[in-house]
Amino acid sequence: MEGVSSNAEKVYNAMKNAGMIGEEKMGTAERITLMCKLPKNMVMNSLQELQNKNFVTRKVREKAAGYYVSQ
């Protein structure tokens, strides 16, 4: 993946390996944080970076936002 930080790449790969591909299998930031073993603020920054580059999609829900791989 070109143009993304190493943390963003780690988050992306963790999401992909966990099968968070598509809206029906999205995960919360909390779950992604546990999978990556990175501090939550780093995961949130990485998710934002991945959203900006259209690698990840964020879906607003009632309790917590969900994230899934869009590419």
C-alpha cells in the first residue's frame, strides 16, 4: 500500500484478515484496537487516514460507528 503510514497498513491488514470486508461484517474501532494491539488514538488516526484514501469505509450506527475494508 503506497502513501499510507505503517500503522495504517497494520490496521488495514488486521481488518482484512479478520474478514471485515463489506457492510455486513464491519467492526468497531474498539475491536480493531484489540486486534492491532496499538493505542486507540493511533488506530483512530489510522482509520481516518485509510478513510481519506478510500481504503476503509465508516458507517455511522446507533451505538458505535462501524468500519470495513472498501478495497
